[in-house]
Amino acid sequence: MKNIYKLHLLTFVLLSNFAVFAQPGDNDDGGGTGLEGSDPAPTPINSKLILLAIMGIVFVMYTFRKNKKEA
């Protein structure tokens, strides 16, 4: 019985993704810009990309060393 609840919960979470992140439809009534207005300018991600890569490598090294000590 517990497996059925887990399956229903997993199915709900996976299928609700479509509804949660759905884009609004076109506003064809002739006026306004819709619910959200105009889109903001995109944010560049390349300024901190090297720092993110270094932190990822450090995290992987920490995880491997931690698991090696436990084994």
C-alpha cells in the first residue's frame, strides 16, 4: 500500500512540473502586455563561472575523501 502512495506522489510531482512552469497564453484582446509585463534583461552568468567550477571540484574532492575514510 505504501508503494502505491509513493508512486502516486512521484507521478504527481513529475506531472505537475508541466503545469507549474507553463508559459502564459497569447493576449489577443488588443491591449496590454499580459500578466507579467515585459521580460527583464537577461543576466550574464559567465562572470562567476570559473568560481563555480572551482567550488564544484573542491566539493567532489571533499566528498571522495570523506567516503574513502568511511570505507
